[in-house]
Amino acid sequence: MITKTVRSRFPHEVGEKVEGCVILERRVVIPPNPAEMRRGVYEYVVEVPPAPAPAPKSRSPRPPSQPAREPAPAQESFTRATPEEMGGRLIRRLPSR
């Protein structure tokens, strides 16, 4: 059984579910103060359900009716245009006021 600690500002009882986990223990960290309309802070020890095991990936052979794909052609490299290639336009940045 795997457990973890969860803090909450909401009061729950042992046996309820919080964040999808069953509460095993409850501890009051900061008691509520109704005069100041302040909620309390509670710490719960919860049982974490076991995570489902990932399904093993099975590689099935390709059906003979489908031909194998050819590899994609290599992409050409790309470089930015020089000012001469852009027609000599100059971009100027204005200072902020």
C-alpha cells in the first residue's frame, strides 16, 4: 500500500475520498476560527491507488499487401536573406520615449 500526505482547507472524515484517494488518517494543522471566519488547515494521510501498468507495445509485422514507405527526402538547409537579397531595405529601431 502506497500512502501520501495531502493538505486541504476543507474538513473531511476518515474513509472519504480526497483527490481520488481514500483518507486513512486526519490531523488538524491549524484549527478553524469561526469568529474570524477563517477555515482550518487539515493534513490527511491517504492511500494512493496503484497506477495501472502500461500496456506492453507489441510490434505486429506489416501486412504484405502494404508496401514499405520510402524514407522522406532530406530537407534543404535554410538561411536568412541578406540585406542585399531583400532589396536594400533597412529596418531602424526607434528608441523608447
